Amino acid sequence: MKVLVINGPNLNFLGIREPEVYGLKTLKELNEEIEILGRRLEIEVDFYQSNHEGQIIDKIQQSYNVIDYLIINPGALTHYGIGMRDAILSTGIKTIEVHLSNVYSREEFRHKSVISDIAIGKITGFGSESYKMALHYLNSLKK
Ligand code: DQA
């Protein structure tokens, strides 16, 4: 099973960015944890981060027929990234939406997601565990 983990805008600033909301773990540390779990579960995991919607769209398109599942934290694009939504729809890649913070306990504009309705599911509010829960779920799909 091949899984791509995409992180959107400002997630490269984890560790610096609003630590009271997102914690002190850097993106590198987060990805290392996911990679270790992936190895344990025998799931091949790749990582991509960009601050630009167009680059995220390119990456999703390039993943067409290449990966089995996408785990994505689109950052702020969650709330308005229609092009990213269209890329997920265009490729038909099965997607899990994840967030570090609980978007529902925050500002109202974060309650809306443009991809929740086309995702397998959404995990929000568990910090780095959100990504790992997604990976555990995908592992449960293996025959
Ligand atoms: C986030 C929540 C978004 O509202 C925010 O714009 C982010 C991070 C999260 O992981 O909690 O950049 O996706």
C-alpha cells in the first residue's frame, strides 16, 4: 500500500507557529514519527509540503494511479481550496482529511471544509496522532 501525506500552507512552520495551538513538534519530527509507524505497518509513506495551492494540485495530479491513499492536512486551504478539492475529485484518489487542532473548537470559518464531503473521513484535534490514526485506519483495510 502506497500512501502520500500532504501538508499545506504554514505547516512547514510547525514548532514555531502558535505552539499553544499546534504544539512544539516540527514538521520533520512529525514526518519521522509517521515514517516509523509506516515501516512498522509495512505501508510505504511519502511526504510533501507546500505553501502553494497550485503545487499541491500538481502533486495530487502526479499521484494519479501512483498512490493508493492520500492523507492530507490542507492547512487554511481546507476552508477555501476549491482547486485542491477538484484535484482530489479529478484523480479519484481516496483521501483522509486530518488536522492537528480541533477545528470545531476554533473560529467559525474553520468549521467549513471544502473536502470533508469527498473524504473517506476526517480526524481533527489529536495533534500528530491525527495522522497516525489515519495510517492505522488504512492498515485495517489491508487484506
Ligand atoms: C489546521 C487547521 C486550519 O484551520 C489551519 O488553517 C491550519 C492547520 C490544523 O491542522 O489544525 O493551517 O489544518
